[in-house]
Amino acid sequence: MAPEKTTAQRVVHVIDDDEALRESLAFLLRAAQLEVKSFPSARAFLDELPDESLGCVITDVRMPDISGIDLLRRLKELKIGVPVIVVTGHGDVALAVEAMKIGAADFFEKPFDDDLLLASVRSALREQEGQKKRYAERAEIETRIAALSPREQDVLRGLIEGRANKQIAFDLGISPRTVEIYRANLMNKMQADSLSDLVRMALVAGMLDAN
């Protein structure tokens, strides 16, 4: 069976100072048709911080120099939103909980169940792929908004705030017919099929509070 397209395009980065465990994890992931890259330390990973292939990280919580907790904090500082799965030993549940509070996607105690770990990795990769698509969509919508003239942006704000053409015309000191022209132009530039489509784009771009 061919691997899922989303997971096949992403790399699972295994970080552990225990060579035997690192190789065992890499073998497990490759057997599940996942692409893997391993690192003996968090510093080695950070020094070679991957590009867009960065899909998911599995890291031991206890490592010399830079611990799994420190790595999570560093990734947060760098604004790298990669899913991190933490592996802990017996008695490290408190550290695992701390890791989850910082942003870890999941944690597993050694010895862990292979199938559960693989399920968690696949879930993290799907989430990462979805996040990548959302970022791309927002960037595209923001580019379209930036291409609008200042007056078209004024009309856009009026529309997404639920105001009628006549009200927008009154607020801007222009005729309703002129508003209609701006509205048609901005709908075309935004590639919006309807007003609801335009509102959805505004939400994605952060122009409206979703709450």
C-alpha cells in the first residue's frame, strides 16, 4: 500500500542521545513508510534546522545540554509551529505535562506502544499539512487585499461589517452607484463568488473577530 501523500512529503525528525533508541525509532517509522531524519542532540537539530520538509519532531525529554523542554521553548521563540511528540522515561510524567503546557502535541512513556506512537505521528503530520495550507491561503488572501485600492478597501470593510450599499455610500460621501462599481471591482479582485465568500476571506485574513 502506498503511503499517504501528506505524510510522504513530510519528514519525521527523531532527536535522542540514546543511539539504540534513536535507531529503533527510525526503523519503526521507516517501516511505516515515513521519511525519517535522526539527530543525536537537540543542538544538532537546531544547527541544521530543516526547511519546509519539517513535518514532525519526536524528542526525548531528558537530554544533556538542551533538553526536550528547552527545545520546545526554543522552537516557540523561533515561531516554528512544528508538532513535537515527547518521549519520557518512568517518573517523568511531570516533565511530560510541562511539555504539553509549552506546546507539545503528545507524549509517550517508555516503553511505548508502537502503533499508538505511529498513529500520533500521522495525526501530527496531517495537522501540520493542514496548517501549511491555512498559512498559504491567508497569504494569498492578504495579497489580494493589498492589491485593492484604498477606496475599494473602504468598501470592503463596510461590506464585511454588514452595512448596506447606501450606508457605505453615506459614510464615504460617495454615490450608491459608485459603491456598486467599487463592490463589483473588489469582488473580482478578491475572486469572491458571493458576499459570504468575502466574509470568509476576511475572517481568514484576520479582518474580523471570529468570536
